[in-house]
Amino acid sequence: MTTTGSSITSSRSLSYIALFAALMAVFGLIPKVDLPFGVPITLQSLGVMLAGCLLGPRRGFFAIALFLLAVALGLPLLPGGRGGLAVFVAPAGGFLFGWMFGAFACGLLMRRMAGATGKGLLAAAFLSSVVGGIVVVYAFGIVGLSLIAHMSLAQAALAMLVFIPGDLIKCGICAMLVQTVMRGMPSWRLDRD
């Protein structure tokens, strides 16, 4: 590939990363639902799933990392206008760290199933979202909640059960959006890095 082609690809990658970081910020405008143990229900986990499924593991990871860097710098991009370093040591802090790795896992699985079409693509995106957006993110979230809220891992895991129905709905929405993007933009590559 020529230098010009390489720079276009690089510019396109940066644009996608910035676009999905901005999408995360937009999802942060949707009001959160506060729960008693300090972890709110938000729409931003859908952004994590979409970033991983549509951008691939590396770009999805970087998109979420860019968003979290903006949050760490104090931009009020989390629901309720939250931002700054304090959110990373709050009960939901483990989820924030897990978002990057969840997007990576979604992207990795989607890359392995990039040849899927039709209902197979829908199933692949749903499965990728469940593994990355629920299993991986919850693993970080449970450990974080356990450490910050001084709960046992079992108690923290039990507290997370309230999130499962809503997150499964988000997985379904993600799968439908991925299928829609692929139908509308056949040149979109799900096997990108």
C-alpha cells in the first residue's frame, strides 16, 4: 500500500475512533437510573458493544480509551454530568475500566465471525455483545464493586443480576444495528484490526 493509501486508512481509523468516542458521550446524555449500591444503569454499555462489534478489537478499545481519557480529564461525559478521576474509584469504577476490554472482546469475536450474513450475522453480533459487553465488563465491574464497596465477590455478583435483563436488550439492539450497518454499507469490514 502506498504512503497516501496508508495515511488515508490511518485518518479513517482515527475518524472512526473519534466518532465512537463521541457516540459514547452522546449516550451519556441519556439520564441514568441510580441503584442503591452505587452502580447506575446507563445506555453507555451499548456504545461499548457497538464500538467493539463495528470497529474491531483494537479500534474499539482505543475509542473507549479515548472517551475514558476525556472523562478522566474532567469532561462531564458520564450520565448525570459526572467526570474526573473520582469516577474511577467510585463503585462503578470497575465497569469503566472493563468497557475498554469489553469492546476489545466484542471486536475480537466479531472478527472471528466476520463471514456471517443474515441471521448468522445477527447471532454473531448478539453473541459478541454478550461476551464482551456483559461477561467481560461484568467481571471488571464485580471486582471493582467488591473492592470499593467492601462486598464479597458473591455479593457483588448478586447485585449485578439487576443489570442482566437490560443489558441483554442492549445486546439485541447492538446486533440489529450491526446487521443494519452491514446491509446499508456492504463495504464495511467487520474483520478489521
